[in-house]
Amino acid sequence: MGADDTPTSRQGDEIFVHVPFLRSALVNDGASVATVRPEFMCSQTDSDSKIITGHFYFIDIKTQKKILDDIEVDPKKPSFVNVALRDMGPKDDGYGSTVEPNTCMLNYSDKYGAKIGTIKYTTGETSPMEIGGVGDTRLPRRDMYCAGMANGLSLGGEPIDCLNDRNLIAIEPIYLWERALERALKQSGEFRQFTQGTATCIPGLILQDCSEGNCEQKVQEMTNALRHFTRM
């Protein structure tokens, strides 16, 4: 999200996290300015007639962070917002529900006080319930290669892919072997510092194959570089 608006020099090597969002408009039909809370909920019935509820928030696309302040909606013009899913689950599992299915409920205030607004959507209309949650492409990699190991541990920086009592491993495509090596060395040092020198993990790499034509060249580059690296 947002990569198209980022200069090439500032873009990362990979995009890991994908945040689906729905562009929506808040329309004020009243006579005075209203403020809308940046969180709301929607409910719908699934194929088994169970009530499923989603909790949503407004997100700032530029910073990719949740909006914390209320949204001001003028009666003269709509306010456009980007909606993202926080979590979703059955009513019976503690996710609650709106007063009736196929509706969304949001809290707002105007000069008359605090109120709850209900928005009803019908079949064929785009609903926030169709957005989907955040997707992280790193999770399947860790599940595949890190069986029996801790994974996703963050010491304040980028999460560690795989960690056990002996090794700290970075997983990358073969063409990003330099990044993998740099990350494994840096994170192993951070881990040693975090444990105040009481635990040391050997840095390791898991390099995945890629379908690009320069993969063989990258393997040779890595092999030559590491050969010289171990001789120093």
C-alpha cells in the first residue's frame, strides 16, 4: 500500500504487508457540523445464518497509520475516508453485533449531543465486510521453514524470521542475499545485546529460489562473496 506514491530511491526491496482498504464518503445531512469517531462496527449473517461482526477503523494512507482524531463532517461537503478492517468474528465469540444484520453503526456528535448512526447496505452494494484483513507475506515463509522455532520476534526493529537456542535465521529470495546476510548479522548482534551477552545465536540464511533469469548469477555472486568473507 502506498508504494506507487513512493520515490524509487525510497522504496524497499520487497513489500511484505498488504492492507486492503475501502474508500468511502461520510455525508452529513444535518444543518450543523458533526464529528465522527474513527472506529465503527458492521454485522452480517453468513451462509449458516450466524451473525459475523467486523470492527473497522479509518486509516491515513500517507502514513499508513490509524487515525486517532474524530473526523469532522461539514453539511456542505462530504468527508472522504479510507476504511480498514481491525478484526472480525462471530457474535457468539465475543465480537458483538449491530442492532440488526447487514448494517454498520458508528458514533458521532453534533450540536445536539452524542448519537449512534446506522448505515444499512443491501445485496450488491460494496460493504466494509468484504475488505479483508491485513496480509503479511512473511508469515507463510516462517511457517514453512521455522517449524519448532520462535518466529516474528521483534527487538524493536524488523522482526526476526526464525530463532532457537542456537541459530537466528533470515529468510529472503536468492536475489536479496546481501540483505539477508546484513539482516542476520545485525539481528544476531541485537539479540546478544538484548540478552546482555548471556545468549549468542549463530546467524544463518535461508535463501529461496526465484524464477528470474539472473538467479544463477546471483548464486555465483553470493558464493564468491562469502568465500572471500570467510577468509578474512
